[in-house]
Amino acid sequence: MKKTLSILMLTAGLSVAASAATTLLDQSIVGYSDFDSRIADFGTQRDSVTITTSGDNLLLSGPDVKFSTPVSGSGTRNNMTVSMVLDLSKLNTPESYTALFNAKGGSTSWGVGLNTNRTLQGLWNNGAYSGGPTTTTLGTEGTLTISVVTGESGTRIYLGDESAYYTAGALKFGNVDITQLLINAGMADAIEQLYVHDSALSQEQIGQLMAEIASVPEPATASLSLLGLAALMMRRRRA
């Protein structure tokens, strides 16, 4: 039994070492390859971020965590990127406009929501922002990776890859530290992976990030692979 545990710990260590090569995932503030577990496995502040329940939301925060700070020399705008892998079959169509996430600092918030026609919508202070709705209707099957980027040039919502995006040029967040990320509890079951960066990732970086996200194995697959490797190593030792 002790030998089996040692092998599992070794193979788990190899898995973590392999994931360390995923550059942009590790550069995130916090990242969850299995959001349902509520355990962060990427990010520079992953050990400081906790997830609690706050009203109708899940609240990501920490005593010293800043998901974004105003950038001096750029109109004091905040740079920030929030990326998610969504299971579309679990993304329920709301009866009224519903915020998917809010990045909040003080009394100000910025984020993205889901409309009643299953399109994504930029939001400001928990309300739909009129200057930049998307027009692509999200399906009801499969998964979709989205990245929402804000910076000096406004907000972009990427759908699936770096070439498909919608822009709200005037939707800019600034002048305040972003210390909370709120996710609607009714939407949380649809989130498979989540990554938060304190920078406005470029179009090229979004492509790189989405490729890295796609390479992250599903939790069940990763666990089975580790158990299979451990069993193979045990057979070889007996031989």
C-alpha cells in the first residue's frame, strides 16, 4: 500500500511538473483546470484565493489578492482577462439577463452576462452595456472557451479562438483595484475551467492561451492516466 501511494505521489508530481510548462496558465493570478473542485492548480496567487458563497454568487477573493490594478500611464485603466471553458449543455438560458461574472472593485464592476437569446453581453455595474453586445448565439451542446479582455482599447469578448471576437471600445474599467470576482451560482455548473489574468492579453496571446487550455486533460482522464501508470509500474516491479 505504501509503495502504491509513493508511486501515485511521484506520478502526480510528474503531472504537476509537466503542467508547469504551460506558460500563460502559470502567469494567471489564479487558474482552475477543474472549477467544480474549487481547488486552484495554476496561478501566481492560487494559494491565496478562496471561493465562498455570497448571496446568489460564488465569490473569489483573498485578503491580499488583487485581480487587477490601474496601470499608470494608460489613463489609469485596468488590464484584465477572464477566460472560461463552458459546458454549453449546462449553460441554462436565463429568463432575464443574467451576469455570468462580475469583476468588482469598490462599488464598480465589469464583466459579461448571458442574454435571453443565449448571446453574451458586456456589462457595467451589473447591468447590460449598450455599446457592445455579441450576436453569435451560443449552442446547447459541446464546450466553448471564451476570453473577456479589458484594457485601454476597451473590452473584447473572444468566442472559441482568437479570430472570433466582439469589441466594445468604450467599455473600460479603471481607477480602482479589482479585489473580487463574482460568478453567478446558477451559471457556475457550466464552468469547467477558469483562468484570471491581470493583463489585457493580446489577440496572439489569446490564441496561445486557448491552445494551452485545450491541452489540459479532463480531471477524470488525468486521474485514470495516473492510476494506469502506477499499475504499470507495480507490474514491472513484480516482474
